[in-house]
Amino acid sequence: MSKQSSGGSTRRNAEALLSKTKKREWDFKLERERESEALAQKTARLRELRLAKEAAEQSAAPPSPPRAKPPKPRRSKQT
């Protein structure tokens, strides 16, 4: 009789441990998803700020004339 009750409590302990482990894994996955979403939002916000800054700098700066390419040095023919 004691073997049966011992087996039942062992099973309950194992199920409780499994349940606890699954909950921890689920919590960890949820936390990783939240962190990933926060990073994506931060990246998007920083990108918007950078693009706005570049647009403001481009509109504030006078248009620059196109640059002339420097002439290439001529090579002497080798014989």
C-alpha cells in the first residue's frame, strides 16, 4: 500500500516540476518577444529621426555644384 501512495506522490511531484518548467519556458519566450518588439520599435524610431535629420540638412544646405573629376595621370608606354 505504501508503494502505491509513494508512486502517486512521485508522479505529482514530477508533474508539478514539469508544469513549473513549462511555465518558466513560456515566461522566457514571452520576455524575449517583448524585448524583440521593443528593439524593433526603438530601431524604427531612430531610423525616422535619422531620416528627418538628413532631410533637414539636405533642405538647409545650398545645392552644391557637381564635382569635376580630377584628371587621371597618364602612364608612359613601356617598351
